[in-house]
Amino acid sequence: MPITDRDDVNAFEAAQIIALAGRIAHREARGKSTADLEERVERLLQKAADRETDKALIRRAAQEAAHAARFEAQKQKAIDRATKKTGWW
């Protein structure tokens, strides 16, 4: 579950990113390369974004299925009412 509705990372991923950011700052201060650490941060962010996109698609499909089921139930009820014989004939 994401920390806020504006980002995709959960608490564990946020902690990992913060730790990696600290390591990146430390390596930059010593003049060393940080490309591998930055790549790990990007992979974490992409993984979180993909997960949240998949969740949104699943949620949307479930809502559409529920809507279709309600529509079919209402349609069947209307058909039953229309084809029901009345008692005064």
C-alpha cells in the first residue's frame, strides 16, 4: 500500500530509497561513481509504479464487472416483469 495517494512506493521501498540516497550522497562526497545506486533507485521506483498500475487495472476491471452484473440483474428483472402474466385475464 502506498504511503500517500500521490506516490507509488510503500513504506519499505521508501526506506530503501532513503538509505540508497544516503549512500549516493556519501559516494558523491568522496568523488566515486553512483550510477549503480541510482539505477537501483530507478528500478525500485519503476517496480512500485508497475505494481500500482496493475492494481488500478484490476480495481477498474472489478468495478466494471460489478456494474455489468447489476445491469444484467436489472435487465432480467425488467424482462420478468414484462413477460409476467397478469391475474385479471
